Amino acid sequence: MRVRRREGTGVGRYVYLEDSLNQDLLDGEYGPEPGRTIEMAGVDLGLDFVVAVTSGRIDYLELVTAGDSGWDGQEREWRAT
């Protein structure tokens, strides 16, 4: 997996990806099981996320803050819960 580019939104980020394995996937948006999130220092309510698949390929990972809290875009220590 290679990162093509990152775009900050103020409350999240789009990370555009390129799958070097060229895996054929079903189009759609894929997220975690309910109640799962990414915990990161400095982001009070954590980050929600989805992976978008377009034309059979992974297109991007979207990270967004839960609730109305913002995110300065800095990546700090994190874990998926």
C-alpha cells in the first residue's frame, strides 16, 4: 500500500492510497464494527474511519473526528479499539 496524497479537512483527513497488489474489491465504503474507533492523543472523542473502494480498487481512507471536536491534523500515538 502506498500513500498517493493526504488532504486535511480541519475535522479529519483523506488519505488517498494505491494498492500495489491490485486486489479486485467490491465498490463501496467499508468501516469498522459499531463502537470501534481510533483513539489518538489530542483527539478527545477519537476518530471514525472508512475505506472507500472505487472501480474495484482501494481509493482512500477517510478519518473524521467524532462529534464536533476538531483535529489539527498532527498524527500522534494512536490505537484502534
